[in-house]
Amino acid sequence: MEKKSEETGNNKRSIEQLINLPEVRNALSELGVFVRNLKDGTGFSNYLWKQWGYTDREMVEEVWQRVVHPEDRESAAEQYEQLLAGELSTYRQTYRVQTKAGDWRWVVTAGRVVGWDSNGKPELYVGADADITERRVAEAALEQAKAEAEVQAQEAETLRMAGAIVASTLEIEKAVQLVLDQALQVVPYDTASVLLLRDMALEVVGGNGWDDIDAVKGLRIPVPGENPHGTALEHGHPFVVDDVAQDFPQYSNISGTEIRGWLGVPLVVHGETLGLLVMHSTKPGFFTPKHVRLSTALGDHVAVALFNARLFEQTKELAMTDSLTGVATRRSFFVQAERALKLARRNQSPVSVLMADLDHFKRINDLHGHAAGDEMIRKAAEAARAVLRRSEIIGRYGGEEFAVVLPETDEPNAMIIAERIRMQVADIMIPGEDKSLTVSIGVTARDPAELTTVDAILEEADSALYEAKRLGRNRAEMYRPTA
């Protein structure tokens, strides 16, 4: 036993002598390692603590426990006390630490007792810290994205069910009732009505949430008129009244039901306004932009039911948007492009596709950095979107390359649009230079009979883009098949 104790003491002295060498201490510190003598308070901290504004003395004086986040402090301190008492020989915790600048950083720390005194009590402790803040932020963002995806999936399922309902019945009242039941899952209204436009008035033909729906059905509201219904139809898009009692007091009580928040969605099919979907709340200011978005989608189903037709197209899918540019991601672009081609085949209309690539982009990145490069990509996307109509699809194909689908667009008009995009991009100045950004664009146009696959059409546009680059860049070239 005495021999083992002597060996332990010799090992401890050897370790202490080694770590007291300045070059060893510096190397260990840079690796995130710290050393603490639990008896006399000597030791050194790692680069992280110095980076956060703390000294070696503050670290060994147990300042670290005071700067641990209050929510994490108890767990961190409890295990450390067990270490000091000799109940544990290892330590591992994840907690938040406040820097002297006031920021919070996530840290994972692990350590082990490597030396004991003559009484067998822990004396020399070696550990390592790792800053995992970025990882925790990414994990939190992932969890948030998952939660949002679940909500969006519920919204999509609700809208899918609404579409199935409309497709399964030709009875207007039944379809309206079932769709409004589904709507409650995503827009928690108190009462709702569907009104048909008939003879200069909106007439209630169905609803949900009313104590006596029969007392509400058949009510007629004159349009145009001094009422929110007429205003919604006049605007031609969703209209929200935060407080009906204040703005339209004569409509704040319908069949004994108090109404404060009001949301109206015009029901339009093939450009014809058929009526209005109205949702009410007893709370003023209740309806949000999210409610507007969802009720608009639901209104499409109601409109189809009123038009006595079936809905064949998917009504809701998770939007996938490139975070830098705000345009569609590559995956989302392909989904939308396939849909556009399918519609073009059905309508026997032409489709054109553009492939655009920023010129000399590597040079911009090399000279000005990736942040400047990202800004050029963002501005180029913004410039292209300023030219395009809402029905036209733009996606980030990869890096500094964009793809565009132009429904109902023939070759001459496709070249006009490509040239407009090129000129719009040319208004963007490269930071730190007196040069403007330029873009090369490949264009291909297909008649309805020539519509094959998205990949095949993109390949043609890419070939035309290559030709535009070969001919000097900053130009648009139309695809010409080789003989």
C-alpha cells in the first residue's frame, strides 16, 4: 500500500512538473484543456476562458460556478461537489457560461482526477472544455423547423381533406359545412358563413358555429354598401376588420351572436366572383396574417363547391424557399416546374425555360469574400424577381446559378424577359469596384407538342447558357439544336 501511495505521489509530481512547463501549458490551453489543483488553487485555464474575458486566477478561484447559467448551476455544482468529496473521479456536464461581455455560451466540459493527496482525497484535476454554442443554436433551429413543419403538415392535411370533401360531394350545403368543420382545425373562428352573390346582395347559404343556423341562412347583405362584406368584394382580396363593433357597429351582432373580429375572403373561380367566405371572432384583433393565408386556401375549396366542380390540384404543400435569396430551392423548383409543364400540356400552351449564371463569380468571391458574393447572389435574385410575374417560377439551381420557368411564353417573349433580367442585373454594382455585375442566360422555348421532361428542357437551357459564356458572357442566347 505504501509503495502504491509513493507511486501515486511520484506520478502526481511528474504530471505537475510537466504541465508547469510554459510550452506545455500553452499547448494544452489551446486544445481546450485546463488544470486545477484542488488543494492550493493553482493551475491554469484554457483559451476559451481567456477568450471570454477571464483570467487563470478567476478560473481556479471557482469563478466558473458563479458564471454558470442559473438554470444549469445546480446540476453542475452538485456533480463537482461529489468530485471534491472523492465520490466521483470523473466529471462531465453541459451548461451555459456568461462571458464578461454578457453573452451566453454553451459549453461541454469533461474532467478527471489524476492526483490524490496522502489521505486519498482528490488533489489534481485535469479537464477540457468545448464551446458548442453553434451546435446548440443549430439544434434549436432544427427543432423549431420540425415544429413548424408539423404545423404546416397539419395545415396541408386539413386543406387536403377539404379538397377531398369538395371532390366527394356535389351538394353545396354539405360541402360548405364539412369544409368549415375542417377549417376550425387551423383557423379557430367562433362563427363562419358562406355567402353567395345574388342580385346585388350577398345571401348566406351555409355556416358553422351558429346557435341557430336556420335563423342565419337566407340573410341578405346589400353590396355595395357600408359594410365589411362590400369592402372585401370591392378590394377583391382578403379583408380583415379588427373590431366590427367600432368600424361597422350595425354588423356587430348577428342573430344574437356578438361579432368583433371579422375576416372575409372573396370566392373566385375562373375570374368570376361567386360570393364571400366570412369568419367571425368574439375577440377584437383576432385574425392574423396566418389566418388570412389559410382561410384564403380554404376559400378556394368553398368556391369550387359553389361552382359545382371538383378540385384536382393539390392545394397546399410545404413552401421550400432558399434562405439567402427568397426564391425556390432546387427541390421546390423541380416540383413547381413539373406542375407547370403538366398544366401547359393540358392547356396546350408553350413553355420557356431560362438558365442564368452570374459571370466571373469566383473572382468576386476571391477578391471580396463570400459575404460580398452572397450579397451579389441575393441582389441578382431580387433583380430577376422584379422582372418576373407571379405565375413565373424562379429557383436557385446551385451556387450562383438560377433557373426560371416561363409558362405561356414563346421564344420571342422569352428572349425579351431574359434581356430584361440581364439589364436589371447590370444595374448592380460590385462592391469596391466601378464595375457592374453581369449575367449570362441560356434560353429554350418549347411548343406544347415538344414538352417532355423538366430535366430535358433544362439541359437545353444549360447548353444555351454555355454558348452565351463562350460568346463573351453578359448576354442571352437561345438554344439551337445541332444538326
